[in-house]
Amino acid sequence: MSAAPLRVVVIGGGFGGLEACKVLRKGIKQGRVSVTLVDKENFFQFNPLLPEVATGAVETRHIVYPLRAFCQRLGIRFVRNKVRTVDPVARVLSLHNDLTLPYDRLIIAAGSTTNYFGIPGAQDNAFPFKTLMDAIRLRAQVVEMWELADQATDPATRRRLLTFVIAGGGITGVEVCSELMHMFTTTMARLYPSVPQNLVNVQLVEAGERLLGGLKQEHSEVALGHLRSVGVTVVLHRKVTAVDAANVTLDDGSVIPAHTLVWTTGIRGQALDSPWPWALGRGGKLAVDKGCRVADGVWAIGDAADCVDETGAPVPAVAQGAMQMGILAAKNLLAELDGKPAGTLKYRDLGYFVGLGKHSTVASLMGVPVSGVLAWYMWALVYLMKMVGARKQFEVATDMVKGLFVDHDTSQIHERRRMLRDVDMEPRL
């Protein structure tokens, strides 16, 4: 009589979790493992296109893919629920609704959460930018500020309404800035002709000495020059130290009057309702070895893992890092069943893309720097190839082509009271 398949649970349906599931399909076909994917959402979201969703350049539903459909195709069970606690002795997960899920092997791809570094007022007043709902909320906030500015008569009030501060000069911060300015100088300028464009004030605040730290110096300079050329005020060597509903305070004591602060800097490992039962590394992430192993029968990948590659260098918190870790963890799980030694992570930097709006991009592909319109076409092609499913590829391709000819979508479809903060519902004028 053959042994029952080993019960494998993957927590998290992001880039890393999906790659792990694809590798585990081999074990499913061989009857050696059964796999369950658990996620608090029922969809995978393509994070690189969140800035385009926030500005209405790409439709919201076009960057998500149903996890149940993905799992069904691979022969995997999907559970839409949130893991509350882990019992590593009994090997049981506690879920919401008083449900439990036993496991024999566990791959943790739970992702990360926004880190506000304990800055007073940041968590209550800043707009995080990690999820689809974050992008939707930001679009609602941006449109709300322009609507109020259109009705205001006092220039100082208008200036505060139209001041948008972005904290963090990494890839996400630069892309959000670029997309907002593109939206403002095209769509919003046309739709709000009574609003003087010289009152629009977009500021990017970065604590480091340059934008896009860790990327090529020349691309940092290109991004800096581009942002300044379109009217963004770039503030380097400065940190946000306090935030309230109407002001952003920097570490030099200066105050930026603004109702909108977008927080794109800092992440922490995603916590459960109770702490993980294993040791944590940097940034609240699970400590793992070079094979992504946390403990016997447990692996962590992506933003959930404090991982270094075979050279000892930290693995960047980007999609390609999560995907490579997911592949390795799943391979090591199957290797363990065969009594084979575990592999170590040989992180391969495939390059990066940084969108600059107006169909311009800076990129590095296998070490070769590219910029301008050509880089944008390469960006579009690569992202389309990475989309899950032919339908999503078609939908996003259509959005990209439409963006060459039509304005951004500024509709506030969702209920304002749910999308905006309480303070934003109060009188501004």
C-alpha cells in the first residue's frame, strides 16, 4: 500500500509562492505531495504596475489573477483565509473562523508590511503603497484634492491641496512621482483648467545621497534629471520625522504643508496574530539559511525571509528575488524527500526597470543599461510576458496602447467614505 502524499502548505500567493507551487507540481504528479495554497486574498496582484493603477493608466482588475483558477490548473487546493498562528510541534496552522490546517512541510511566502519606523503620525496619516487597495485609495485621494482645489479660491489653500509628498526615492517612489506628474500635466491640466498649474507641488524626499540607491549611478542621474525637468522637487539627505493631517515635517525642522504623503520607504516581515515561533532576522523577517530553510520542514521566501545568497550578500526585496527563492525552496523540499542535499541560493540579477512616465523608462538588462522610449517598449514587453494568463496579458497590452492616445481614468468609483481618511471628509475650504 503506497504512503499518503506529504501535506505541503504554502502561505502566500505572491511571486515567490506561485513559483514554489509551479515547482511542487512535479511532486503532485508523482503522487508524493499534496499542496494547499493559503492567502488572505483570492487573487495574485502584479505589483510592478501599481503606480499605473493609482493614476488610472491601467485598469484595476487587469493586474490581478484569481488564485483559485491558478491552483486548479496545477492540481493544488486553494484556501482563502488568513493564518493566525503556527504550532510547529503539532504542525498545525490556525486560521480565521476557528479553522485549522495540518501540514507536514511548510513554505512561508507571507510577504511584508509597511514599516513606518515609529515616526509620529506616519501610520495614521500617510498613504502606504503596497497593495491594490492602496493604489485605489491613492487615486481617490488625488482626485479628491484636485476637486477641492478646483473649488477653493485662496491660493495658499489650493497650494496645500495640490502638494503631494512621496517619502522614499527607491524604484517605487520614483515611479509614483513620475506617473503622478504625467497624470497632472496631461489629464488633470485639461480637466481642471481653472486650477493654476504653478500651484501643483510634488516633492520626493529621500534620506540617502541619491535616488535609486543600489542601482546604476547613471540611472540615478537620469531619474533625478527627469523628475526635476517635469517639475518635481527632489529633496535628498532628508528624512520625514513627523506627519499630521496637514503637514509633513523633515529632520531639518522644515515643514511641508500637504494633505497627501505617499509612503514608499521601508518594509517589515508580515506578522501573524501572534509572533512566528522561529527566530527573526533583520526587519522582522524570518531568519533562514542559504537554502531558504527556517527549521526542519519549514522554508521562508521573498519579503518574509532574511536571506543571503551563496556569496553572503542580502537578496534584494524584489520580485525576481522572491521568485528565485520560491523555486529553490520547493526544489529543496522535493530533494529532501529523495534524500538529496539541499541547494543554496545563487541569486542572479536579471536587471530592473524604472518607469519615468510619458512612456519613458530606465532599465538594466543583464548588466546593459538602456533608457528612453526604447526602454519603455522593452519594459512593456517584459511585464506583459510576466503577467499570469493570456487574458491579463491582452488586457494590460490594451491599456498600454490606449495610454498612447487617451487620458487617465479619474473616476472615483468607490465610496468616498471608505476610500478617504476621516480627516479628508472634513471641510477644507
